[in-house]
Amino acid sequence: MKILPEEYIDLLKNLIATPSFSKEEDKTAQLIHDFLAKKSIEIQRIQNNIIARNKYFDNKKKTILLNSHHDTVKPNASWKKDPFTPIVEDGKLYGLGSNDAGGPLVSLMATFVHFYNQRDLKYNLIFAATAEEEISGKNGIELMLPILSEIDFAIVGEPTNLQMAVAEKGLMVLDCIAKGKSGHAAREEGENAIYKAMKDIGWFKGYRFDEQSKILGDIKMSVTMINAGTQHNVVPDECRFVVDVRSTDAYTNEEILDIIRENVDCEVTARSTRLQPSGLPEEHILWKCTHDLNIRTFGSPTLSDQALMPFSSVKIGPGDSARSHTADEYIKTREIKNGIDLYINLLKKLLI
């Protein structure tokens, strides 16, 4: 099908004008559904997720997943423009979700439509516009994975200035409890849980893991919250603190958790280990594509739906991650056009 970028920019304007906070994406899901249906594309909707397969889908072939999300965060108080009124000024399309990830979403959709009717593609294509990405929810891509055909690898649409993230850090949030014994602060009584926690907090600050990711570097652990004590004259018998762990492809989250528990005295509970780090295997075909198309590669410190994908994936798209979740968010209309061109050229390398 012939691609008219303006048609997809208009779709993005409609998406901006339709609030789609995480878990409340039903109306934007319908917009995406109706847009594809008008092009005679068969669509599957599961809750607020939209899935479409290329016309000549062949179960004997491997499958590439084209995925981006249509949920947004809530606008912060610093917005000067109406976040739900799409306005183009000086080539910039303003609106909530325009950059993260509306631009990548409509660009991937245009690419899928471009290849939809083509025969004899080397891979199948599945396009998935998913929900709850901003909260790493269970009713987005994670819900879709058992329903999708076996995926060989995924191209995830996020704003990366059209550079390719070939690795992405994972995330674990740890709840830690250091336990002591209460007593009167005026006497040499009790065992101060704060002092016990300080020892472990010092370990989190200074520890370096033996293995380092070639692309993502070191694992980063940051103590971000702490709470202890009931009143000034009582030695606290418990100190609770929270650790933010940004994992790399040098270890699984489970391996990192085991190492932590071996080295600290406090009780450590991971809220989840499901948000895993990712890295593109050295022999993967996408490395040749990046070379042929002169696409710059990097390792991403920020989380996306890649963290929930049990197969190889990369993250690439129009827009700039620095604009995500900011007041007066925007994407340049030429970035969308360039994004469509790059996605199509990348898929040509893979499909034809």
C-alpha cells in the first residue's frame, strides 16, 4: 500500500486528543482498530491491545514483531499548552504522548501497512499496539505473548533519535529490612537497626559485580528510600530501605538477587524479577542491517516493553527520549516521515 505520512500524522493527532492513561486506553485502542480496519486489515483486539498479521502470514516462517504502545503517563503541572490539543508549530506536533510513543507507534503502523499485502516475504510480520507500557502492567505486551505466534525477534518503537538500542537495562526494586533490638536511647541498650542498615547500605553503594556488560557497563544500585524509628529516645529495632537496581545483560535479575543476598545481612525481597535486561546476540542479523544502513547503536538505561520479551529485541524510533514525560511534549513531523523511511528500509533488508 502507498504510504502517505500525513495520514499517519493525522492519526497521531487523533490519538493525542484522546486521553489514554495506562489502564484507560480503550478509546485509543478503538482508534487504531478502526484505522487498520478501513484498510481491510484483519485485526484482533484483546482488552486494550491491537494485533494484526500480514496478509500472507505463513506458519512455516519465522516472525518479526513490530511493537509500540499507545498508553501515556498523566500530564504534569508544568504544561503550558493543553496536553490533549494537538497543535503543529514550527514543524513540531505538540501533545501528550506525541513523542512517547505516538510518533514511533504510527511510524511502525505505516511500515506494517506498507508490507501488509506483499507476497513472498522472508519473515512474517505482526504489528502490536499495546497497553500499560508506562506502568509495566500485566495487561499489555505480557498478556499478548502467549497469544502471538512464536516470535524470532522484535523491533520496539520508542523515541531514540532513530538510533538503535541493542541492549536495555532491566529493573528490580528491592525492599530491605535490617532488624535490631529496641532499648532506651539514654542507656547502652538494644541493637540499633539503623547502624546495621548503614553497613548494608554502604555495601550497595560500593559493590561492583565481577561481570560487566560490553554495551551497558556496570549494574547500578541506588538506595532511594529509608524509614526507621518511632521516637527520639527509643533505639529502633527495625530499619527499612528500598534499593533501585538497574540490571544488565551480564546477569539475570535472579542471579543478581542471589549475589546481593549472599553479601548483606538484611532481609531482601524483590517486588518482581520480571523486568529483565536485554542484549542483542553478536551474530544477530540486525547487526549487519545497522552497518548497511549506517544506524548508530547504543545501550539504553531506560525501561520499555523489551524487559518483558523473552526473545531478541531492539528499540528504535523517531523522537527524542529526553522529551518523554516532559511538559509540552512534542515530536517533529519530519521525524515521523524519517522514521517511516528508516523502518521501511530496515524491513526491506530483512524481508526482501
